[in-house]
Amino acid sequence: MTAKQYLKSALLTVIILFFTFFSHAEKKWTAQWITSTQVKNKPNTWICFRKEIDLKNVNKKLIASIAVDSKYWLWINEELVIFEGGLKRGPSPNDTYFEEVDIGPYLKKGHNTIAVLVWYFGKEGFSHKSSGKAGLLFDCNTAGISINSDKTWKALIHPSFLSFEGIQPNYRLPESSLCYDARKSPGEWTKGNYDCSTWYAAEEMGIPPCIPWNQLVLRPIPQWKDSGLKEYENNNELPLVSMGSPIRCRLPANLQVTPWLKVEADDGQIINIKSDHFKGGSAPNVQAEYITQKGVQEYESFGWMNGEEVIYLIPEGVKILGLKYRATGFNTEFSGNFSCSDEFLNRLWKKSQRTLYVNMRDNYMDCPDRERAQWWGDEVNEGGQAFYAFDVQSHLLFRKGMYELINWQKEDGVIFAPIPAGNWDKELPGQMLASIGFYGFWYYYLYTDDLQTIADLYDGVIRYLSVWEAQSDGTLIYREGGWNWGDWGDQKDMEVIQNAWYYLALKGACNMAIALGEDNDVQKFQKQLASFEIAFNNKFWNGEAYRNPKYTGLTDDRVQALAVVAGLADKTKFPALLKVFAESKHASPYMEKYVIEALFLMGEDELGLKRMKERFGPMVNDPENSTLWEVWGNSSDGFTGGSTNHAWSGGGLTILSQYVCGISPVEPGFKRFKIAPQPGGLESASARVVSVRGVIDLTYSNLAKAFEMELTVPDSTQAIVKLPFENFTEIKFNGKTIGKHGVLIKKNAGSLISFSKQKEKAEVVAGKWSFKILK
């Protein structure tokens, strides 16, 4: 598949998912929610369902709508169709996701067998709201074929899945650790010739919408990418017979995996499986236990875990016939890239991309081990990275989080995260302002051109902004929310942080109002922005830095950075702010993104790269982890611990693509985009960005006597190219001289739409272009 074909395919997937999301609001259901009569709705319950059906005819395309609490695996005629279907609940506090699966290719004329394994989490977490009942819905009615879940289906509590007796996952995770006893296996129950006559008839619990699953919302993201079973990196070094010591199996990177084994063993031997991230971020997460039956057997543990290594503890003497893993994750391609003449920055970009990917599944996560939770401060940074790191399908995960955020909004207008959540409801005011603001909802629209989503969520944004009130001096009345959190670390000037995030939220809301044609709101927001800017500077600028007059700590670099990126600090303040940035290094890796971005916006790209290398050096150079850390990692920074796979630390990826290579949208969806490289002293750099309108490729060299750039502009777009025009001896465009000794030769401009020395920019249409500037 060519790049162009791939892009068309990915865009088609996005369009289909987008429109189906809205077209199923009035879907008529005929199937029953079913469960097993044995179910006591205990946590970590696994249920087997079977349905046998004879078909006279088979359609090539046959869509089944499937819903479940909480996850499912589907086999049709012994072929695995879906590996870990279902999304964590829910799209709103009361409702449930369903998904559509084309089962046509797996059916045949005559006798067919459908087998479904359901995993009911049965407990709350920071990423899941339990319905309180295990259930399956299978609804398929097309062209005379009807396959619906009802009491004619057979059901059985899977007897091999037992309660895990060891260390339990921490309270943030709805998933349980797994214990599978092969001695209790019901046999090959997914096979077509299996006799399930002794199973119980399924229990019917109602046709949707019915409690406790309520309304069903179509899954807005694709099914997981699935690598199939793969060998570990050190497969040739693994023992053939266990010595009883831990067997450490290396993965190619920090991945989400389901471990597999094939062994020859006696009855009742216990094999433990965990990853090297079992206590990632200090709190325990999931592990697995397998109890053998006598003979040759194989087993795949369906509860995914993540890490750099999978560790098997196999009893001494057990023959090892194979150890493998299946990597699954969000279905997107690593389509974006960046490279430059500095190998450290290349490693930083790649580690950021890898960290981002291991934090994508049902939602953007803070980390894939300790929490798996959709904290929105993290998501804002992660969504911004994904625009440059992956293909356009990745945008759907950002969009899913946006709908969930507003659908979980409280009656009083407050929004909170992480959501979905069954055991959390606290607002983090700064993160919530970031979510609906300039870098959150507005950036989503700017990069995707998805105005429908903004239209759907705009009222929720307005409701949340109405929660905030002003003091008599025009600045905010400080709100602690449910958790008075501004960042990890110390020296946090909290009131100024909150005011700066509020201004960015107003700025984003104003831009959204303009896009939606909400003229009255535009006027209101523009007036608020103008008055707030004056109030902010009057209260917090003291001539040397931004500080709350009541704040007694060291000057906070976070505050200065937010003032710059928000546009609250004008250029007259930059010299003083540079002194602060030289001395103040209190921001966590999360907020450091905004500090470095501020330096680039101030035109201090060399200082920005210098600080990036200094601050992120230890984690980028860490040979043991393919991903970035949550915190800086030593006590002098004010906070220790944390996970080693936190994608909020990947802001450098965005900086390198958006500023060093200078690629960013000017109009939504890259209809017009800017190319404004800030080399920061680099001799060369290149980037690829897969936008919703096509692939943008950029390469430049920045040598002492010449600046050369090659650029690919996609169809139906225009690029505004900012180049160093001043004091040139010659400028060439596609090999043709268009300027000499500071004078432009307009008649030779050719395919340039415009060429302005005063504005230091050129504008070009779709095509492949080259620029060469002799200094």
C-alpha cells in the first residue's frame, strides 16, 4: 500500500467511525442482554457463552452489534474474530459502549458455532465505571439473518478462572490479577464439535436500553492492533527446562502484552507471570498465575500487562516448549517522524513516541501500569504529541476523551478527571482549564477540522467557564477544587498558575466561538480577554517576574512559561523572563514542555534546546527504559518515585516537530499551515507529519553560508513558509533565482502565491518545493 493509499484508507476509517457515532442514537435493539444463571456478580468473573445456528444463506457483510461489561473474546467457527473486544465503561456515568463487528466473512452455509468469553471486572477504578452486573449483548439482524442473544444461548461460569490469592492490584485499577487452573478446564469449548448440552440456558435481562447498562453508545475508536504471537528478543537464550529461577524475557520496547507459554508439566504446578513493571510507579498492578495439568499444554493470559520484560517463574524441572507474547494497543501507525543532526534529540523524539504509544488504549493514560487513568493534564500533552507522532486515526482517541469529559460533567457545571471512573470524582482546576482550553479542545479542532465535535461540546465548555468568578481586581477567585494540584514538585505559585490556565481556557473558548459563529459569545470573550490581560499584568508582574504578591516561595518558572505561551507577557518582559528561566528549574517534566515552548516563542531556540537536553538528559540516556519518566528522579527536584512510562514527559516531541521543524496549522485541518523552522543551532533536521489533508515532508540544512529546504505540500493545501530573508546574497526557489543581495525578483517567483520580504514569508501551493538561501 502506498502512502497515498494508506492515508485514504485511514481517513475513510475516521469518517466511518465519526458518522456512525451519530447515526446510532435511535438504533432499535431486538437482542436480550444475557448472563449466566450461576453469576453472583463477583469481581473477576469469566463467563463462556455459546450459540449454534444453521444458516441457509450467508451474506458477505453481516454486522453484529456487541456490548459487554467488561471485555470479551469472540470466536466464530473456531476462528478468533475479536481479541479483547469492548471498552471500559462508560461514555457517561450511566451508559455503556457497544461495537459493530462484521461477522459475515466468518460464517458459512450450514452449521455455525459462535463462542464468546466475557471478562466481568466487577469493581471500580480510575478508568472504569462498573454496571454492577455481568452481561453480554449480541444483536445481528440483516437481510433475513437473525442472530440475537437470548435464552437459547448456553452459558457457563468458566471454572478455570479462580481468585488470585497474592498481592492485589492497587485500587486505581478495575482489572484483577488472573489465576487460571488448567485442571478445571471445561475443554476446547470454542470448537465446533464441543458438546455444551450440560451448560445452563442463558438468563435474559432485558432489551436495550435497560438498567444497569442503559443507553448504548457506539465504540468511537477502532479495535486494537494485534501483533499475533511473537518470540521474545532473547528467545535463543531462554532455557528448555526450568531451573526454578526467574526467566526474564525481553520485549523490543515497553509494550502492552498478553504473555503465552507452552510447557510439559505435572499436575498442579504453579507458574507465575508478571512484568518488570509490576510495581511501576510503586503501587502494584496486575500479574498472572497458571496452574498446570499433566502433560503438554499452552496458555495465554488475557489480562494485558506492560513492561520492558516479562518474567516467568516456572517450577524447576518443567519442560519449556515455548514462551511468547502478543502485543496489542491502539490501532494507529507510527507514521510521523523527526530526525536531526543531534543524536540526543533523535532519541528524545523516538522515546517520546514510544512512551505515548504505550499510554494509549481505551483512553489516553498517565501510565499503563499504576493507574491506566485519563488524567486530562496528561491527555492535553499526549494529544498534542499524537498529531505529530501517528496517523490520523489517533485523533479518535483524543475525541473520545473529549466527549467523555463533557458527558461526565456534574450538574453544577464542574468537570473532573480521570473519567470514566467509579471511585474518583475530584476536580483538578488547572487540568480542567487546560482540557477545555487552547491546548486541549481548541488544538483538537485546529489539527482535525472536526467542527461537529466542537459544536457538540461547546455548551459544556461554557458551563464549566461559568463556574469561575472574578475578584474585584479582575483576576480569579482562587478555586481549590477537589484536589489543589498544580504540578509535581515544589515552588508552585498556585494562584498565578490558575489565572494563566484560565486565560488559555478563555482564549480557546473564544476561538471555538468564532469557528461556530457564536458572535455574542465572541464579543463577550474578546472583552474578557482584554480586561483579564490588563488585570493579570497589573497584579502579578513586579518588573522582574510574574509572582503572586502573597507568594513567599522561589520564583516559579511554570508561571513565567504559561504567561508567555498564553500571550500575557509582551516582548518588553522577555529579557527579565530569560533571567528567571536561567535560574529557575522547578517545573516537572509535564510542565517543562511549556517552559521550553516559551523559550521558542521568545525566539530563544538555542536556549530552548539547551534546556531540553539538560533537563531530559538522564531519562533520554537511560539504557534500561525505552520510555520517559514521570518525574526527574532525584530528591533535589522536590518529588521522587513515579513511573518510568509517563507520556506527559513527551512534550519535547511536539517542540521538535512544531518549532524546530516549524510545522503547524494556520487554518483548521492544515488547509493552510506554517513552515517556520527554528533550528536552534542544528545543522540539519527533517520531519514528516501525517495531517488530515495529507503528508507533509520537510528537510532542511542550516550551514554557515547557506540554508536549504525541501518541502512537500499536500493536495488542496497551502504552506506559508517563513525563511531568513534578511541580508541574503541570493535566494533560489526550485533552482530559479528569485532574489539577489536583498532585492526580490518577483517576475521569477513562478509557483509562489506570494513572496513578501517585509513579512519574511513565502506562500506556496501543493507540490514539492525547494528553497536555497545564500547568506
